[in-house]
Amino acid sequence: MTTQPDTSAAPKQTGFAATDVLVNEFDGGPDTVQRAGTTPDELQPHTELGLKDDEYDRIRQILGRRPTASELAMYSIMWSEHCSYKSSKVHLRQFGDKAPRGTRMLAGIGENAGVVQISDDLAVTFKVESHNHPSFVEPYQGAATGVGGIVRDILAMGARPIAVMDPLRFGAADHPDTARVLPGVVAGIGGYGNCLGLPNIGGEIVFDPTYQGNPLVNALSIGVLPVERLQHKEAAGVGNIVVLLGARTGRDGIGGVSVLASATFDDEAEQRRPSVQVGDPFMEKLLIESCLELYDAGLVAGIQDLGGAGLTCALTETAAAAGTGMRVWLERVPLREASMSPTEILASESQERMLLIVTPQNLEAVLSVAEKWGVWATAIGEVTPAGEDGSPGRLVISWNDHVVVDVPPGSLADDGPVYARPIREPADLILLQADKAETLPRPATGDELRATVLRMIASPNLCDKTWVTEQYDRYVLGNTVLAQPEDSGVLRIDERTGLGVALSVDGNGRFARLDPYEGARLALAEAYRNVAVTGAEPVAVTDCLNFGSPEDPAVMWQFAEAVRGLADGCQQLGTPVTGGNVSFYNQTGAAAIHPTPVVGVLGVFDDVARRIPMGFQTPSGDGDLLLLLGETTTELSGSEWAWVTHGHLGGRPPKVDLEHERRLAQLMARASQTGLVSAAHDLSDGGLAQALVESCLRYNVGAQVTLAADAFVQLFSESAGRVLVAVPRGHEKAFKALAAEFTIPVSSLGVTTSEPVLEVRDQFSLSLDKAREAYEGTLPRLFGGSAELANRHGDPEHAADPTAPASPDRGDEVLITAAAGAAMESAAPIEADGIPAAAAAEVKEPSPTDDAPDA
Amino acid sequence: MRIGVVTFPGSLDDGDAARAARIAGADVVRLWHGDPDLHGVDAVVLPGGFSYGDYLRCGAIARFAPAMESIIDAARGGLPVLGICNGFQILCEAHLLPGALTRNQHLHFRNRDQWLRVEGTNTAWSNAFTAGQEVLIPVKNGEGCYVADERTLDALEAEGRVVARYIRGNPNGSQRDIAAITNEAGNVVGIMPHPEHAVEALTGPSLDGLGFFTSVLRALAGASAGANAGGHQ
């Protein structure tokens, strides 16, 4: 039995290699540099590859000749929106200019992921990225490889990945296409992350018709590293060997970044399935273990993951970062399909690959570590000197003795086009902002309030997400202190000291639609507060900016405003943006999604044992006191209440006071250190009502509260800067004194009770069983499994419970996506039994086995 | 006492199993799938994960690893072996335990805190529990549905070889709610839920999982005491 592929010698192959092919697929061989020089007028398909005429002219200018076919493909990929950030660059500079770098940041924007020091010898690295379009075209593989890609970014920094989180946004929960996309996305995230052994500790699941034709699948990963193990991507050291580690290269994902990620969806989306990569989490697990072993043995001089843009990106970025040149022999790349052309090899986005730069004397050791883990490792090139005049070196790539690429790597990696795109406030914004939700009819009586609470907690955005999160492993690695549905994921980093981190990721597309500047600051404030309520100190930010087409001035205005808001917010909070991702072209036809900046905040604990959970603790004696921190004003525009009960989106989002948020965070950290609080829960979507229900249901503990005047506003307003806390008796005075010290307003709400009832004095009383039934029934009813849930509750009636969340009365917002949704319906047939055809097939289909070792 | 924890390519809960054994008071020896030498360990844990990616039947490839060849021999000679999740699947593939773990009936991976009733307490890995004791332990699997033919199921029940059953809901459709079984000698136990994830108040839903690891230490201590006593006679 052999379990390991032969990796003994560099150019020698055991699988297919290009040299196996006797006949080239081109008459007379590939398009070479030499040929390009002699056929300057040959027509090239630059437009089809997404390059504009002036961009093509610039390439010719850089090279002093026409590009070869391979070079043209490389430029089209590297100069795509996804890789070059050509539309966003001018705005993103604010993150570096405004936000303080701080003393903790070891690596920031421009690296594979930001790195933040959390103790004398340990650092964490974290980043969030989008995989939106692939996940719509092919939900399972799109979402799976989204996880795989972000995990390799973390790995490339020298870190061991330790967790993932997934902020997800889908179309209307009851739309047939959501039943195709959501189960596939969730299964893909679970299938990849679980098999990789990474706990999934949180995220978001949001439904809104705006995402019907363009769901958002963002993936966040975090890793930990000893400070001295930090890795760099520079291909430094002339004569060093360039090693390709991991899976063999196939035809999957070709054109992923240029075709999928950098263009608007149209009817042909289904035909783009070959542009989606296929994941092999087992290979990635082996890749992680082998890279970590290589790092620890000090065998790596430089490293870069292969993700979007594949070898093209990795080769050009590593060389450009060092200013060196590189010589690569493409026929050495192990292939899945022997007939791949040099262009395809360079453009392939096959997953689970890393590019290493190693010294010649370490090559043998590197290959033997790879062999131990059963991973392919192949020397495909070497680092060459910079020009004698000090100019950067050149990247020269040959294929079977044909030189197909000869370019300055910096021209691809760093010197792509930069656009200051026109911006214009959306024409409908004034009217939209004038249409306030504060004037909508409200429930008045106690009974109406109770019915509204039940309807709200059963609505898709507020309901229990267990149906999704129980498909993720949250326990693996044994360091998960808090995971969903808690406000933040909390991880223990150091078993001896209890050193740990908290992570939360949040966004609200509706708020951002109403005001992208405030929307971005609200997203930041919420993630920051979610981290703070656990008792952690928020220290750094990552972001995933999901927007429509940058060629639409209205979208570009939203983007510019959101970036400005986030940069200003980070400056005010003193938390640097360490890295992130921009995802444009999230639209179907002319209809862009709500601008959706998703913000991740990292917090640090000196000891995770002092984390504050969100659930009320089973009372011993009189119960804990319930206090509300912050102030509630009548802020209903953009709220979940306005949306669920009126299908309304209009007005201005809640105000956000970041100075208040900062003091609130300091208060929570102190309360955690002194053990004054037994539970704390952030107030956000759904307001106080939602927070109370969630904190009660967590451990089935009741609460008795008394509300100030206008119970409705108290229950459903979404004013920012508020936290519900439970304070054990005897700590009340100390806690209030502490709150006064940080000038945080405190109001008394009531007490926790052993009786499983949520009672709002003078208004209504709601049994937790009844609340649970409403809260937990929605997703199983929509996506399957409600009969089983009924079983678990010992209540056969439950499954048939018709307490369906009313689908929002759809307003103008919905109209723009209705057509797109209908188009999708026809494109994605749903099987009669309700199991989405694609998802069902994927579950059963084994992943490609050509990488599996022989048994 | 030395407990070996095997790492296969694709093992994921090996670190957790090692931590649990350590917390229980054992010395932990990490074993490598490619090494047939068991380094003189007194017991072995086959941890959870996706050995070799589990693209073929779960555990079907791992069962042939050099370390497994030695473990199979040693288990037949009485070495206590605990297979958790993927480890349970490997033990079934190795025919050290009867039956098989198949895809969850509802076809989803499922992770939840699961109540179990411990029934068979005469094994090397469950003697610290009392029969009928209810414990809370995380379950997380995609292929955890235990199946066997009726005769085997009847025999398992008749011989008291059902170590634990799911109560208050069956998370994967396992026949007769079976969560854990043992071999005839009681030294080999396969369990689908993850006791190694319930050993610390900070990270687990309970400390109930620890009993599986303290059990084997008791069994080993008893065995060595018995051996010593025998030596003196």
C-alpha cells in the first residue's frame, strides 16, 4: 500500500505533465514571445477577456510588443476588478490614512491577511472575503471553496487556522430559488470547514429580496501564530527555488476572477459553472499540516497561497514584492489533465495549492515533509536577479522550451489601472429618506404587542438559526468558549493563561441603503459592541464590502460613502482596518443589491474564563436584576419591525455615537474583569424584544420587566449603543457606579425569574414554550426537518403549526428584484419533494478522487 | 498509564482526545498512522475526523494503516481501544465491532449537545458510569447512523453490549437509538458522540465525557493490580 505520491525529484512527475502530450493543441506550438514580436498585428481577444481598449494599449506599451496569448490572459486576470481593486483603490486609501495603525498590528492591508499581536509571543491573523458569484452559480462548491480560500490566506501568514465564520445573505426566505441556494451554501460551508477541522463560531444569516439574484457568501477565518513565525510573500534570494505545493492543477476555475467576480450577472450565469472551483478539504487539511511543519522547521523563505488568479497571481505577486525576477518551467506543473495549454495552467484556479520560495539546500527537506503528509511538491522555477541597473527583474515562463511569458511582474501585480469612477447620489435617495417608518401604524394594546413579538421572533431574519448552525462543527479543536447564537465567537488561544479572542461580524444592508455612511458606521458599531458585550477589548477590524457595479455612479457613491464612514468610524474607535475585500458587480441586470458593508471586529481577552454569555443564568433565589445600558429613542426606520410588519424600507437609520460605544465597551470589559455581570446581550435587529426573548430562551429562564412609557418603542426601536445586562443581586450598586464612571445611562428593566415566562408588566405575558415554538419553527418549516423538530419537542402538532411569518408586504424595494427572481426560478429547477436538485446531487457526489492517495 | 492517540491524515479531534486523556490523568502518546509501533501504550484512542477525506466509505482506508494493523492485533489480545466518531467507523471497517455507520437519515451533518443514557458499564471505557446514567455530550457527524442486521442488534442488546443510546431525540436515525457499542470482551468501544468535547466547563456543555477516559484508567489500574496480586500468589 502506498499512501504518498512520489515527490522525490523536482522535475520528475508521477501524474500527468505537459510533457506527456505528444501533440500540441496548437498548430505550430503556443503563442511565444518570439512569435509575438514577429506578428505585431495579430488580432487579440482582449475585449472578450474583459480588458478595455486603453488597457490593452497600455499592455503593449509596457511590453514594447503585443502580449502573447498567455500574457494577455495574465493581464486580463490581474487587471480585473477582483484582483486589481482598480475602482476601489482610491477610496480604500482612507483606511490607511485615517485609522491608527496601533502598536499591535504586525501586518496590514496588502498582505494576505492582517496580523495583530495579542501577547508578547502570540499574534492572530484574520480576514473576511467574499465568494458571492461562485456560490450562486454552484452553491455547494462556491461556498466550500470560499472557506478554503480564506483559510489559505490565513495559512500563508504563518498561522494555524483556528476558526471560521460565515456572514450569509439570501433572497426572500420563501422564494423557491432560496431553497436551492441556501441548503447548498450551508452544506458547502459545513462540508469544507468540518472536514478541515475548523470550528464555525458565528456569522450571520440574513434574508432580503435584494439578494434574490445575487446572494452574499462571505467567509471569515482566523488563525494564530507565534510572532516569530510570521511569513512573507517576497520571492527573495536569487537562486532560491520556487515550489508548488498541494493539489494538481486542473481546468477548474479558469476565469473565475475575471468572468465571475468582475462582471454583472446575466441569464448565462448557469453556463458559468465551469468557472467555479471544486474543493477538496482533505487536501487542504494536509496542506495546512505540511505548511505548519515547514514553517516550524524554518524551511520557508517566502510563501503565497493560490486563490483567485491561481499561478498568475502567486508568481507575479511574490516576484513583485521582492523586486526580483523569476524563471518558471510550466511543463513541470503537475496536471490533472495532460492536454492543458500554458495559458490554462497559468489561469487555473484549482484549489488547495501554495507557492513556496525555498533555498536550494532546503529543497530536499521541503520535499520530504510534503511526502510525509502525502502532498505533491514540485520545483517549478527559481528566483532570478533584478536588472543590473537596479530595475526589477522579469518573470520569464516557458513551456516545453517555448518562452510564452516575459513580463515585469510589477506591471501585473502593482501597476494595474486605477480609476476614479464617477459618483452620484442615487436619484431615489431623497424620497426614500423622506418616507420614514416612524409614522407607520403601530400595535397599541398589550395583546397586539404580544402578537407582534411572536410574529417578529418567527420572522426569517430574527428566528432561530439552529437549522443552519448545527450543520457546522463548533467543537473541534476544543477551544470554543462561545459560538453562535452568542453575540461573538470566543476562542481560547492559550490553555495555560486563558488568553483568547472574541470575533463578531455584522452588517445591515437596509441601513446602508438608507445611508451608506451611517450604515457602515452602524455595522462597525454593532460588531464592536458584540465583541465588547462578551467582555473582550475590541482591537482590530476587517471588512468585506459587497456592492453593485462600480460602473454605476449611484453604486460608486454608495461605496465611497460606506468606505468614508467605515474609515471615519475606525479612526474614532481607534481600531485599525487590517485587511479585507471588495466585492463589486453584485447585481442582476440593472438592479444592484443593497450596499452591504460587512464588518468583522476582533477583540482580545487576557483570560477567556471571564467571558460574559448572552443567556440569563438559572436563578438561585430572587433572580438577577435586568438593566438596560444606553438610551432608547424612537428609531424605527430601516428596522426589522418596519420590514416584517409593513414591508417598509425608508427614512434614516438610527444614529450612532461611537464615543458612547467606546465607553460602553470599556464598561463591559471592566464589568467582566470584576465579575459584576452574569449575562449581557447586544440590542440590534428587532430591538429589546428580540434581546429579551433570546436571553430567556438560551437557558429557559424567565424575565419580568417593566417598561417606560411607550412600550412599543421600548420593545422595537433599534437605537444603537444599547446592551441588556443581568446583574446578580448585591452587585447592582457597584455596577451602577461603574456605569456612572463611564457615563453610560442605565435604566432598570426588571428581574429574571425561575418561572419560564417573559412578562412585560401591564402589557402581556408570553410563555417561553410558546415563544420557543415561534422562534424555532421557521427555518425547519422552510428548509425541511419540521417533523423532526416536533418529535424533539414531543409535540406532534408543532410540525403543522401554521404560525407562518407573514412575508413582508413588498414595497418598491422588492420590485426591482422580482424579475430577476423569476428568471432564476426557471434556471434552477426545484424537485417536487422540495429538495433542491443541485444540493441533493452534491451531497451524494464524492469529491474528485484523483487527489486521493492510493489505498 | 499511557494512552495512545492515533493521527491519520485527516484526523481532526486528535488534539482534543489527547487533551481529554491528559485531563483524566493519563500520559498521552501521539501515534502516527504510518508507524506500526504502538510504543508500549496501555490503551488507544482512534479520534474523530475525516481520515483520508472519507471520500470512500468512512474509515475504509484508515483501517489498513500500518498502525491499525498493530492495533487490530492488540485489540484482539485485550488492549482497550476507544473509537470516537471516525474512530468508531474505523473499528467497524476493521471488524472489531459489528455493524456500520451510514449517512444520517436526514442527510445533513449535525452538531448538537446530545443526551445519552449509558447502559453497558462493564467495559474498559464506561465503568465509571452507573447503568442508566444520563449524560450530555456533543454529537457531530454526517455519517453516524448506526445500522446492523436484526440478529446483530438483538445480540448486542441481549449481551449488554449497547454502551449508550440517544435519548430525547435521535440525531442521525441510528437503529434502536444506538450511540455506542462494545465488543464481546468489553475492551473495544465505538461511540459516535464526542466525549472529548465534554471535559472542561469552559468549552463543553458538561464534564460528562471525562468518565470515558477515567474509566479506562480504572480498568487499567484494576488490571495491573490484579496482575500484581496474581504475581504474589
